Amino acid sequence: MSNTAMEAALEGMEPQAGDVSEADQHPIGEWLRQERMPHIWCPGCGIGTTVNCFTRAIDDLGIPREQLAVVSGIGCTGRVAGYLRLDTFHTTHGRAIPFATGLKLARPKTKVVVYSGDGDLFAIGGNHFIHAARRNVDLTILCVNNFNYGMTGGQVAPTTPEMGSASTTPYGAIEKPFNLPDLAKSCGAVYVARWTVYHVKQLSNAIKTAMSKPGLTFVEMVAQCPTLFGRRNKLGDGLAMMEEFRKRSVIKHGADTRDCELTMTSPIVCGTFVDTARPSYINVYSEQMHRILGDRYIMPDSWREVLS
């Protein structure tokens, strides 16, 4: 970071556009709030790789910065929002999706991305996910699945595989975990994909596809947590866990999502499982109001811009 950039950060200001440091020259440097570095993630954590894939995806898509917003919840992945040089909001635990829904309804021209972890999205936030999916709200939901609550001590999560050791299940988890692709499909998501952080190109392309489709799209990003889940389950460091992803991953586009469960030893089925289309929530709502109320229905001006 340059001296000018450091001074700006110390004064609570963002560096000016003309201040180009060595870090800013990194391919994704312009998308990061580098005055907030270093980040909080542990060495070997997979979350940083997902950020790399995401920022490269939005860079390729060419979405204007002012037309993109990222909403996150609580947890290690929830901190992503604070490091992105975008309009972002860090919500309370489990409430990223309802906040993002309100944002999308108020500003439908904005591409809204929910970027959070498996615990935040599918434990306390699970109710919000299933209803946003059945309504087909126009959101892209990116879930980092590292199989535990990483920020608060490695407790068992809705995605912890059976017999997986966590701080609250030292003798192995006994609860059947969520199969996230199957859950997303069952609730009505129009695009469902899964990749590990080993598959950087495929993951970035999946994010681009998800963000390009109207309706609720979902990408599961399987990532390593070597500090807690990896250590407790004797899986080695971050590199060793990624090597395990490489060995165990099987790409099966169009696979039956019922066959995509994750265990401690089974193949990690990756690919695009759902890619379909149905009208988004705004479209359905507007059509019904027109049909019932006719000219008495006054469409919000912000909706008219995207529906006309």
C-alpha cells in the first residue's frame, strides 16, 4: 500500500482513484477495499479463493459498479462484504436474504448478490432461503460451505457431514446434514451449481451464469476451514484439504440433486444441476395486479424501468 493510501486509511478515508499501489495492480485489486487489509481469515482458508472467483466474474460481466450490491450475514464469509469496494451491507445473523429482497424490490435495476456462509444461510437464515426461492426473487445467492461455524469456534452446522467432528460434536455429528443443491432445487431455484475452491475457473463461470439469469440462482462453494474443521477431523492444512477436493470431486452436470449429498468420504459431486427459467417475483406480482386491478394498478416507477 502506498504512503498516500495508508494516510487515507488512517484518516478514515478511502484512497483516491489516482493512488495506485502495488497491490492495486493485482487483477482484482480495484474491487477490494485494500485500506481494510489484512483480512481476518486464517492462513489456508478457502474464502479468499471464492472472493477471487467472484471478483473476476463481475469484472468479466462488466456490470457497472453502481448497479451492483452485495449483502452478507454474520460469520467468516459474512466479512466478505466489508472487503469489497462496492455498495455492500453486513446484516444481522441470518437476515441477509430478507434485506436483499427489500433492496431488490426497491431498486430492481440493481444486481443484488447474497454472499454468506452455510450456517448463516441455512441455519438461522434457512427459512428466508426457502421462501425467497419459492417466490423466485431475482437474487444470486453464493454460499461458502466449510462444514462448520468457523468464526465462533467450529460448532456443528447444518452442513456438517455425519460423523464429522466439531466443537459441539466431539464424538462425531449424528444429524443428517442438508444437501444444499437438492434443497435449492426443491424450493424452486432456477439455477443450482456446486464447485469446490479447487475448481476456480468453473466456479467463476458458474457465478457469471448465476448472475446473468433472472430469478433466484444458487451456487454452493465448497471451501476448506483448516483451522477448525480440518484440524478437528485430521484433514491437514489448507493445501492438503484442497488436494482432497481434487481427488474426491466428480463433475456430473445435470446430476440428480438427490445424489449430491456430502459425507466425510464420498465423492464431491460438482457441476450445474439446475438451469431452467420461470417468471421472477416482480413479473408475477405485476402481471397479477394488472389482471385484477387493470388501470387502477399503479406500478412503481422503478419496476416500470425493468418491466417495460
